[in-house]
Amino acid sequence: MNYEREQTEVVVVGGGPVGMLLAGDLAQQGVKVLLLERLEEISTRPKAGTFHTRTVATLARRGLLRLQPDSSSDYNVMDYQPFHFAGYPWLEVRGHSVEGPITLGLGQSDLERVLEKRALTQGADIRRGVTVTEILQDEKAVKVRYTTAQEEHAVSAEYGVGCDGARSLVRSSGFSVTDYPPTTWSVTCWAVVGNPRQLPPGWNTHPRGVTMVNLNPYGHSRISVFEFDGPASERRSPLSVQEFSQSLDRVLGQHIELSGVQYLDRLSDFIRIADSYRSGRLFLAGDAAHVHPPLGGQGLNTGLQDAVNLAFKIVSVIAYGADPSLLDSYDAERRPVGEAVVDNSRVQALLMNPAAEFSPMRSFFNRMLRETDVHDWLSDQISGHGLHYPTLHTTDPNIHEGRAGEFLPNITFSVSDGEISVAEALSDGKALLIVSAGTAITAQAVLEKVTHPRLRVLIPDEIPDGLPQAILVRPDGYIAWASSHLDNGVVTATHTWLGGSVR
């Protein structure tokens, strides 16, 4: 097979939401990207549907969501919304009200359609109905072989990204992993409930298991059943209506009449995480990098954040000559997030077990989460609101250590030609330098050095109290550099994160 027949800059394997967002971000900045997806069309099977505050903000900042502040335009105001941890109503998630809703209900297939349309509009080459059969790499390129219904194809690229899900072929092409074997199992479906009064809505713990029900008395309800008598013996076989009904009846202790059953599925608490998200010229994102039970809606949210983190760094290296070591920061920043999700997923699986031996643990967590600091820390872990990238810290004494690495809220600034929000300023995928008018006057010489095709400069009349007077924001919304005054440190930071030359 001649891999030189077709060349691209980045090949993305997998066209779910993570792959589509990544491809769109790359194409928006002029990187030649090829996305290979097995499915002929977007699946309508219900999947993830809860998007947390950081993901909502990320999508809004790409112009994919048009949202109004939930309650206040003050970026310091926090909103709270009831949520759960391990199925118990112990938790509220929180976020800045200026970003829109704290959680957003949106079908995964709806999001995929929006992301695919955006990627195509930006110029990504998307090929559906293909099967990737081989992935190789050497010191110069990634080489991918794939088939269509008619023939075999081969493509080479500078980098490859596996967004191909829990059974990732890319991950099996040179990545080591850490596995946590399953200890429990669950089944889920959509069905019409004969007598809705028999089925308690929401999360409920029973002597023999747990149920989670999105009850619809007038149509199909989503029903999930968790049992804790060990892993299922038939994890890979299709789930039958009879099996599901038997599991539901066992846990509830009574027969529930169901009809119109569809979208049957098996799940477990099996966990797998790649030991590194990078292997040479290959990267992993989303479920390809971290597999865990769908508790708290963390999987897809984490994967989308993987995509935006990796995309802007690949652009910096390919298009603007940034040091390739910048790509190492993807693993350094994102894998700890995946580890944290794995850890809290394992804890939730234990807390959900109704066995008496776990009751002291549940009581302890219940009491502990009444402490505000503990509650807010865990809330921020689940929603991503508290994410702070430690790799952005610096020893420069002029840098505001408490701000570098933070996600800049969606503040609206007054500038010479009107008002502009952070979300609006970042919508073109570029980085953002915000310098107060007074600081810009005193540091004009430095400001003239900070020029880059991927950098937008805002000079607002003033910057709100409590914020540094000069802030460099990465394309993913995180603060790369911040100081009380503008100096050559911002020039170095710009070249580090964005690259220093144009191809």
C-alpha cells in the first residue's frame, strides 16, 4: 500500500462529537484535516444529554449556542442547580451565571449534527462509511489504512488523533492502558410504562439495586437498572426485553408492565484510562482516552474539553511553528482530568451499592458534603467549573499566580466601538489579549511586539476590579499569562502557546 497517494496534515479517526469538534477547530484555523467515521450517518440512539457549565461556555464561545445569562451579567455571581452524586441528592453544581445555564439538556445526536455542519463549513474533509484497518507511525508521519465498500485507501498525516470511542483502534496502536475490571452491571432502555405510579421517578435505591427513571406518563420513559451481584456474564451479547424486564422486576420487587421497548443496552462500571494521551505522533481524546460508567454526565463533557485543548496546540505547531514539545502539555493538562473522573466514578459505584456494608460510607459522605468547602470542591470536579491548569504556573514575580491557568469568565468589556464579550471575542478561534486602556498607553512599545495572526487585542476602557490589567487568553478560554502591567513576558507567552512564525 502506497501511503504517499494521499496526504493531509491531521487525520482524525472517529466522527462523534469529540472528533467533529476537534476537526472543526483545526479546519477553522486552516489546518488540513481528514476525519474518518465508520457510521454512514449520525446515530439517533439516545446517548449523553447533560452538558455542564464549562462545556456550555466552550460551545457558546464557538458560536454553537446562543445563550443569555441565567440571572446576572455580573461575572462574580454564581448560580447553583440541584444535581446528584452516586444517585443521591447531595450535590448542587455551580457556575458563573454570565455563561448561561449551569447544565443544559441537549441530545447528543443534535449536537453532532451542529458540530458536523460546522466542521464541513470550515473545510474539514469528512468521510463516512469507512473502516479504519491499520494505524502506523514513524518519526515523520502517521499512516492510516482504511476501506470503503469499493476499495482500500491509505493516507499519511503529520499527526493522528483517536476519537474512536471505548474500543479504540488508535489506542490499540501503541498506547498502554490501566484497567479496572467491572464489579457491577446495569441495563437501560426506553419503554412505555403500563402503570407509571408503580415506577418511582429519578434516582432511587432499593434493597436489591438502584433505578434511575426519566418518567414520561404519556410516552416513552428512560429506565436504567443497576445490580450489584458482580459483573454480568454476558456483557457482549445483545440485551433482550425479557432480560431487562427481569432485572427491573428483581430490583423493584414487583412486576412492571412495559411496552414499546427500544434502545436496549448493557453497561458496567468497567474503567480504562490510557497511561498517556500521547504516543509519538498519535493522540487520544474522549472515550478513546478514558472509559468509565456514565455517572454525572462527565464522559462527553470531558471529551469535548480534550478536543479544544488539543486542537489549538496542533494548530500552533503545524501552522505557526511552535515548539513540538507544546503538544506534551496536552497529556500534562488533560490526563489528570481524566484520572479525576475515573476516581470519582469508582467512588460513585461503591456508594450506589445498597449492601449494608456500604451504609457507613454513604452516611459519611452525606455529612461531609454538608460542609460548604467540600461540597463546592466536589461540585466543581463534576462540572469542570473548578478546573485550573497547573502547568500554566510561572515563577515570574509579575504574574498573577491566582489567575494563570483559570478559565476567564464571559465578561463584557466596553471598547472604543461599543461592547464585546469574551465569548464573542473568542468565537473565531483565536487567542485574546486584553489590556486596559491605561496600561496600553504606558506599554505601547511592548504592545507593538505582540502581533500574531491568531491573536486578537482588546483595549477596554477599564478592566473590572480584581482582575489583572493585562490578560492573555488561550483559544480554549484559559488564561495563559496575566500581570498588573504589560512587559516582554507576554511576548514570550504568545510565542510559546501560539507559535512564532507563519507557514
